Amino acid sequence: MISKAFKGIQSFFLNPSNFRITYLLTLFFANVCVIRTAAIPMQYALMFWAGLIIYFYYIKNGRILKIEYSKYLIMYLISITVTALINITSNFGMNMLMTAHIAICFFVFYGMHTEKNKKRIYREIYILAVSIIFITFALNLAAFPFACMNIHFEWLDYLFIIYENRFTGFFTNPNLLGFFSAVSIMFAHFLTKPSFTVRSRGKKIPAPLLLAVSAFNIICLFLSDSNASLLFLGLYACAYLFFRVFKRRTELTLKQFALKTVKFTAGTLAVGVLLIGARSVTAFSVSQLASLTQVKLPSSVTQPIPPDITEIPGITENKSDAPVSFKHENKNIDSGRIRLLVEATTLIANYPLFGTGSANLVPYSKQYIEGGLHFSDLHNGYLTILVSSGIVGFVIFLGLAFHIARHMIKSLFIEKKNMRKTIFPCLVSFVFSYCIYSLFEKTLLYEQSFMVVIFWAILGYASVYMLKFNHISDPIEIKLFKRKDEIDAYKFDEPAEIENIDD
């Protein structure tokens, strides 16, 4: 009896899928007010669980060397360890803790394609997607009525519902509400793929329900006024549109190419205009509703709206009672990012080869920059990697990114089977849009947060499909013909005999 119980516990804790779901949900709740207090200690405790998996599942069995492009992963970890040793007198422990976090992203998340049980991975994606969609929806739904009545307050040092004239709900920051809302919409798109639902052994969620939940979450995204998250969602839609327009077509007439280009361009413009227009209409409509239904709370709990907002006629002169407009005005159009770029060059000049180490960004900036960094972070995932790991680490990371991108693009566009019913195009679209999004937020590696780890999770899921089709050795040949009779276009559009390819 004891032996069976021990084997059951061992089986659970050495299951990477169980860890990934637990870890990601813990990181998610670390962004929710009040719950954050318990989630943050737990996320660090879970790193010991990750250590067991890395040792017994990847190192002891030699599986670590089977990870695609593992040499780049190992070289990068060695590089940032050297960085920590060079700066051993300054935050060595915190830099090594970040190294451990990066190892978890590399091996446990991206390295999931080495696992034999692929059905378990499909099930994992389904559970994660459903959880994020409906938890985000529930939190947004609970906070939305308060925003409509202009109710906002502070409790236990957390600002609820409205922060800096933006809808933040029960999250700790409006940008986080925007990010989670965008991710939940993408996950809802994943669940519309029939072969994935079958392979994951998940219950099919009615399309109208997914549409309704996504519509509400996008309204909340608009009210958060998060430009980066809106761009993230827009780029995802455009990337997926590109796949649908150019899928499996490597031979085209000039006319076909021109028509497809026009179609993609028109679709991209439509996505941009629709999102920007819908955001303006939503912000105006909800702000008008707030002006009609506002509820005044005692001044001891209400939080003042920033003094630079436009007063609405008929509302009390006390600006702390004025209804929100959901329009966040920055003093600088770049939100201070150009200044951060200039400040980052100073740090790069002083630590060019191996960087400062992520934990030393702020303390070193105080030494070399008058007044220190403008913010506590560089708000650019690539710039953070360059400054933290230096030119050596940055070049290694770019090498990894190049090889994975080439491999993934080939697997998606050269494969002749029809992948419209799978989530592989969705995963690639997520990765692509996230890489652009990383130019504007603290993403990619140097933060132990859901925003960072979800990228490596999606990259890991995509790598399962990438290696399934595996066209890395096949050349991409794009041929443009002048005459239509020179190409048998039909065979490129003909659906594959096998539609279900999520084996």
C-alpha cells in the first residue's frame, strides 16, 4: 500500500505536464490582487519541483541532449553563469536564481518535444487554454460592473478596478489585464480547431460561447488601453491571415501572387482599422455609461483620477469623482522607451561582452547613469537580453532564435498536408506576434512571470509540431510563373487525404 502510494506520488511529481500546468497557473495568479501574496512564494517553491524534473527527466536519462538545438541552450546558460561569476560581488545569488528560471524555460517548457507521450501534451494545452480563458473572463466580468459605475478603491495597498484612468480590474496592472485578455482570445481560437479538440480528449466548447467570452475579453482589453497588448492581438490575427492566404503555395503565377498580396494587405488594414475603431467606440461608450451610473464611495477608499483628464460637464468639480474616460495620456509618445534605449547604451558600453546580469540593471544604472534608469526595467525583451547577458549571450540567443524560426517556418509552409484544422498555425502566429510584442514589454527571458513563461510554453508546443513534420533539410523554393498554363495550381490547393494530423 505504501509502495503504491509512493509510486503514485513519484509519478505525479516526475510528470512534466503536471508541473507546467501548476507553474503557469501559479504565475497567472501572481498577477491578481491579494492572491498574489500567496502565489509569489509558491512560484519560488515550485522551482524545486522543476529541479527534480530537470535532473531525473532530462539530465539523468540524457534527454537534455535530444532537445533540438540544445547546444545553443547550454552555451547560453554557460554564458550567463560566467556573467554572474564576473559580477560575483553584486547580486550573485539573484543572478543564479534567474539562471535557474531560464533553465526551466529552456528544458521543461521548450524541451517538451522530447517527451514520448504527445497525447498528454495535447491534453495539457487544452487544460491550460480553458483555464486561462475562463479565469480571465471571470475576473474581468466581476470587475466590469464596478468600472461602469466609476467605482475604484484601494485595499491592502492594491488599487482595484481603475488605475491611471485605465481598466485594471482585479489585476495588479492594466497592461497585465490587457495581456491576459489578448492571450485568452488567442486560446479561444485554438479551441475552434476540431482535430486538436479530438486529440486532446477535451470537451468541445460551443463556438457561440467562445465567441461571447472572447468578445467580452476584447472589450476589457480596449478599456485597459494597453497599446502593446492590442498590437500583440492584431499581429496574431495578421500572422494567421498570412498563413491562410499563402498556405502551401510555393508555385504561383504573377497574377496569383499579386492577388494574394492584395488580399493579405487589405485584410491587415481591416484588422488594424477594426481594432483601433472598436477601441475608441468602446472607451467612449463605457465612459458615458460611467458618467450616468457613477457611485461615489467615501473619500477614504476612492482613488483620485489623474488631474490631467478632461472634466465632463455636469460632473462635480472634484476630479476624484469624475468618471473615467479610459484614455491614458503619456507625457512622451514613446512612454519613455527612447530614453531607456539611450540609458541602456551606457550600460552596454561598460559591460559589453558578458553584460551586467539581470539583477544588476538597477544598481549598476545608479553608478553609471545620473538618476539611474528611468524605469526599473528596460521594457524591451531583446534589449534586456543584450544588456544583461552582453554581446556574447545575445549572439548565442539570436543563433537559437534563427534556427528555430527557420525550422518552424519550413515545417509550416512546406508540409503538404492540410493543417487548417490543427493548432500549429495558431502556435506559430502566437510566437511571431509575441516576438514583435517583446520590443515593447519586459518579456522573453529575464522575469519569472506568466508573461515570459507562456512564450516558452507555446514555443514548446509548437516545437512538437515542428519536429513532427520536420522539413529542416528541405529547401524553400518559391517560383513565380508568367503564364498560368505553366503551373498546375490545382494540386497545391487540393486538400490532403488525411485531415487529422495531430497524432
